[in-house]
Amino acid sequence: MGQGTDKFLIRMLDILTNSTELGAAIRAERKRIGVTQKELAMTAGVGLRYLIELERGKPTARMEGMFKVLQALGLKLTVTPPPGAQGTRTS
């Protein structure tokens, strides 16, 4: 297991800032619960190749598939404003 992956096993609650970190977090959770890439792909309803690319941090991975994988792992994606940002919304 690579050094970057170990970081995510310990610090899953850190703020992720790019696709590589998101992929590493997904891989770490998959390994933590003990499922193979093939098993997770089947459970999430995505292709094995897609999951492999997502875990590698491919920046062009489809968001729809990413949400399926997160749901299959029991993970949620939360979007928060930066510290000190005003709470106003525009449509």
C-alpha cells in the first residue's frame, strides 16, 4: 500500500481538494471494508474500468458514477463554503 493511501486510512475526515485525493479516499474505504474492486463495481452498478480510473484520481470521471460508488460504500459528499464565507445564495 502506498504512502498516500495510508494517509487516507487515518484521516478520512480531511478536506479533499482534488480527484486524486478523492480516489485515494474511495480506495481506502473499499479496502477498509474488505471488498474487491470488482465487487464494489458490481454493487455500485459501474464498470470495473470506471472504478479503477476513479480510484486512480482520473479528473474526467463521470460524477454520476462517483455518486453511485460513494453510496455503495456508505459515504456522503458534503460541500461546505470556505471559512468566513457569507451564507448568501444566488439563483
